[in-house]
Amino acid sequence: MRRWQILPSIFVLLLVCDEVTAGDREDVLATMDAIKTAWTSGDVDTAQKHFLPKVDNFDIDGGLLSPMGFDDARAAFAAGLKFKVQLIHNDVRVYGDTGILRGYQVRQVTPPGGTPINMTIRVSVVFVKQKGQWKVAHWHASHLTPPNPK
């Protein structure tokens, strides 16, 4: 008989725990959209607020793990860099206080005084929830081949 009392308790617990995380997926997507908006306007300071202080990344150049280059980005935008990005096919999975975003970005990067460079990349972004805010802990980007996700 005790077994039948425990099962409803577990069911209620599962419902309550699910409600606690309701909205986290949307919050991660909103944070990613805020980062996109900041980058496309050249506002590195606003973008950086959505990252942990010691965030690292694997960038599209295929290099080694390295810190995010916020200072380099500030200098590039100050010199006239233009950056456009479209986020497509984003999927978020939330595991407690960790969220993983996977998706694609269609980017157009125009170097100062240069011609636009178009690319499609894959991204995997690890978010961590701290004090109710989702922050990027790690960013991985790589070129997509072929360059047109369907």
C-alpha cells in the first residue's frame, strides 16, 4: 500500500520540477538573440554582459581553445567592421542550470574597407544560469559544409 502512496508523490514532484524550469529554453533563446543584436550593432560591451568573465571558444578559424576576443572585436568595430548575422534552426536543451544551444548562423562580415564575406557556420553554445541570468560559458563555431542548411 505504501508503494501506491509514493508513486503519486513522485508524479507531483516531477510536475513541480518541470514548472520550475518552464521558460528556461525561451530565456536561453532570448539571451542568444540579445547577443546577436549587440554584435550586429557593434556593441561589444552589451554582448559581453551575456558571457561569463572567463569564457572561452573554438572559433571558425580552426585554432586552439582560446579566450573570447572582446578587445579585438572592439578594435575591429572601431575601425569600421560590419557584421550581420541570421540565426537559424536553433535548438536548446536545458539540463538544470546548464543550457546547450545548437544551431546555424548565416553571417556577412565586412572588414574595414573590404568586401563582404558570406559564410554559414554551425554553433554550439553552452549557457550556465547564475543568479537567474543565462550566461555563455563556452562558444564553438565551425564552417558548415555544404554552406546551406535546409
